[in-house]
Amino acid sequence: MDIGEASLVTVCHRDDHGSPTAPELWADEGKTVRRLRKTYFTAKRRLQTRESERIAESFGDDLWNQIDDVFHRVTREVVEYAESVENPVLVLEDLTYIRESMDYGDFMNRRLHGWGFAKLHAQIRHKAVEKGISVETVNPRNTSKECHACGEVGYRPRQATFKCTNDDCWMGEYQADVNGAINIADRYLGGESYSREHRDGDDSAEDGGRLTAPQDTHVDAET
């Protein structure tokens, strides 16, 4: 499964014949979360200029609760998807230290630093464990850039589209988030995965206590 900003979560697996099967994208939920976050930060800045800090925090709490509701619903549906597969394993990207390695310019850094990677990881793990489903992680390097059919590095002409640059590859264009999810699955199938245990004090995207609303607020306020 691929976690992102455009499609909040994208899942796909390979069937018994090795073909990518039953992709599912939570793109509308991604739009909802982006809209709520934008509303929150815009309103907060305006209220702060009027010295209405207490109103801003109360308003923010309501919006963050709405975002949490989206996260809980989506992660529950992800686990239900996994239950529909025989002997399921949920495979995530290992996003340890993702915040330290981000450098996409001030605007995108602010947006991505505030994205709920940690919350989604933590909620998926918790719900999967309750259902007895294993969760593994793989190295995320180039999972969004490589063609799942031939391994060639491609590019995105549009946010939702991946284009393979190998003229001999049958694929051509593919849904970008699904392509990433298949690459993540293939790394697990190729034996590259490993289990991660929660470590107290680990300042990484796998720490469920990080990247919560107060920290997002603080990052955006500083910017």
C-alpha cells in the first residue's frame, strides 16, 4: 500500500498469476484532508492577527477531529481490504526520518511535514494487529519513480499518471499511485521487507506519537 497526499491511501496486490489486482484508491479522502488542513491554517492565521488564540485553538480542534475521523475510517477500510485476500500481509514504506530528508522547497516542505504519515502508519498497524494481519515495511527509495513492469525510471506528466520511458515496455502510462503500491508489494515479494517494532523516542514517521495536530500547527505557524 502507498500512502500519499493526493490519494490518501492506495492498495493493490498481485494475484496467483502475478497480475496487479483489485486496486483501490482513497483519493476523495485525500482531497477532504487537504481541504480541512487548508481551512484550518488559513483561519488560524486570520484569528491570530486578531489575537483570538483561544478561538483559533477551539476551531482547530474541531477540524483535526474531522481529519482523525477520516483517518480512522480509511484505515479500517484498508484492513477490511486486506481481510478479503488469502493470507494477507500489509506492506508499507519505511518512512523513518522522512521529515529530515524532505527538501522540496518551503511550500511543499510545510505541507508534507504536516501530513499524517505517522498517524496512518500507527492506526493501520493497530487495526491490523487486532485482526491478526502482519505488517511489513520496505525501503521506499524510488517506489514512485520506477515502472512496476520493467523497472525503468519514469516520470509523472500529471499527478495521477506515471509514464514509463522504456519504449520496449508494454505499459506506457499507468495510474501513478497504483504503480507505487505495486512496487511496494514487489519489494516484499522479493524478500526485501522487514518488521519494525515501535521504539519510544524514535523521531520518525513510524512513531505514532509524532506528526499530530499540535506539531503540524507549530510547523505551519513558524513557516
